[in-house]
Amino acid sequence: MRGTRITLAAVAEAAGVSKSVASYALNGRPGVSQERRTRIQRVAEELGYRADDSARSLARRRTGAVGLVITAPTGPLSSDHFGSGLVPGIVDHLTTSGVDLLVAFGQPSPDADALHRLTGRAAVDGLIVTDLLVDDPRRDLLDGGGLPWVPVFAAEEDGGVWVDAGHALDAMFEHVAAAGHRSVAVIAGPQQTRHHDAIGRQLQQAAGRASGVEVVRFRQVAAAAEIDFVAWRRSASCVVVTDDVLALDCRTEAERQGVSVPGQLSIIGFGDHWGRRAGRPDLATVGVDHRAAGVAAAQLLLHRLGHRTTDHDQPDSHVPAGSEPAGNAREGKVREGIAVAADRFVPGGSCGEAST
């Protein structure tokens, strides 16, 4: 394999372990047995693997600070993590635990500028990353860098903080069915995040549990103007949007096209975004406790850092007792994370009786 740069993924595959386990073994981090560490190091040497400097910079001395990488939006899904309560939740928990927070904003690009700004000078001990994409180009650096990290608003299998919307979506579909709706359409944004992908799957599952309600359309859009709401209302009387900001845009666009909301078409958002409450508080939505998600992310990262824990610091029962305090995955299975419940359906004037 001379002339070809050997990646951490190639070492992990050859050793039969995950990238995270390979990273812990090669960076001297805890959580891997000595026998397995030696075997992974031998495989890496045989393949000619050399960690790059940027990855090595992610595994240095303790600083007493952690980093928060906020994925900057490029479309209508402009989630405000400060106004929503996510960042205040992280800050409150870290402050109580005596840990500082550094924040960086960045696009999810392969060069991962925001990650390098936080880690290039060994400024942080671990990372919280918001809004991972389905195929996020930063994953290799995050998994191979040697620092514990926690994705927040991710999917269950990512081993971070994810939203369990099952009960709230069941309540939403009960409300939708009671209002006479039988056909529902789902709209998601263009830059599909792991979170929105997971919510879309949970919507499909909840629709399957609902009596008499069927999802008849699913579409990702870059803007609400891409949807012909006049045509859509012929097959669906209710539209569920996986983000409140985009739902507000859809409502405005539907009304611009001459489709009255909720008279001819009902629209429901997701997330209980603060902008909904400030701008159009009558938008029906599924509520998520963003502050609780922030607290959970801080808890989980401190746990993985081996931070001295008190009852205040202990992650909830979704994190198995005795699991190793490092990294994002354990050998043979996905590392468990913390589920934050979408705890309520918030009825609103944008969801009315099905039109006849």
C-alpha cells in the first residue's frame, strides 16, 4: 500500500474494531485492554499508519475546558441554539461542575475549520457537536482525534443526545385523526441532519401506529417555495414539517399561493422553536426541551472525560453504569447516549379540522 495514505478507518477495519476503539488504542487513551491495544498498534505499524498532526493535537493535556461546535446553517433550518435553551443548559451544567466552555461556529466542511480552531492549540479536553449531517465530513476527524466527543441532536445510534419523540408524535397523530385528517405529508430541509433524519423515521413509525392516518408524501426541500401547496392539498390535508422555522416558511408560502391555513391545509412544526413563540405562536408543534438536551450533553461529555462525578454530574439511565469514560463507541456495539423526550404536542391555530 506504498504511496497511499493509510487512514484510521483502514487500521480499524484490518484490526476488526471500530474507528473510536482504534483511536483510543493508538492515542493511549483508556477503555481498551492492553492485549487489544498491542494488537491494534501492531496492525497500524504493519500498514504503515501515521496519525496526522491535526489528529494528534486532539489528545493532549487536560485544560479544564470543553468545546462546543455549532453547525452554522446554510438553509432555512436556522436553529438558534442560544435562544432555544441548548447553550444555556450546557453552560449552566459546566459552570456548576467547574468546567469552562469555548464556542466555535462552522460549516460541516471536510477541513473542519471550527474543530481545528478549538483543538489546534490543545484548547479543550472534549467536544460537543451540534447537528451532525447524515454523511458528515467531520466524522473521521472526530472519531480519529482521540478526544471524547458528544453529538447533540443526533440519532440514537450516534451515542450522543437524541430526541425520543414517540409519545409526543402519538399525541400529535391522535389530535390530527380527531380533527378528521387521514392523509399527511412530511417536509424536511435540504441539509438533512442526523436529527431530522431520525425525526422523519419516528414520524413514519408513529403514523404506522396511528389509527386511520397515512403519510402520503415525504420531500426534502431547500425552500418552502419549492412546494406547490395547491397541488399538495389535493392529496394531503395536513403537512408536518421537521423544523419550526421551515414550518413557518411553509405557512407563509402556502398562504402566498392562495391556500388558507388551516382552512384548506393544516401545518404542524417540530421543536417548539423560540421564533415560533415570538413570531407565530399559533403554529402547532411538537415540544422539545432544548435546555434539558444541553444539560444532558454536558453530563455525557463529563462522564466520558472521567470527570469526578456527583449526583449532579451523573448521566441518566440511558448511559450504562460502569461504562468507560472515553470516546463515542464501545467494541462490538454503539455507545449508549441520553434520550431527551419530546414531551408534548402543542396544539395551535395552524392545525384545524380537515377540509371537506
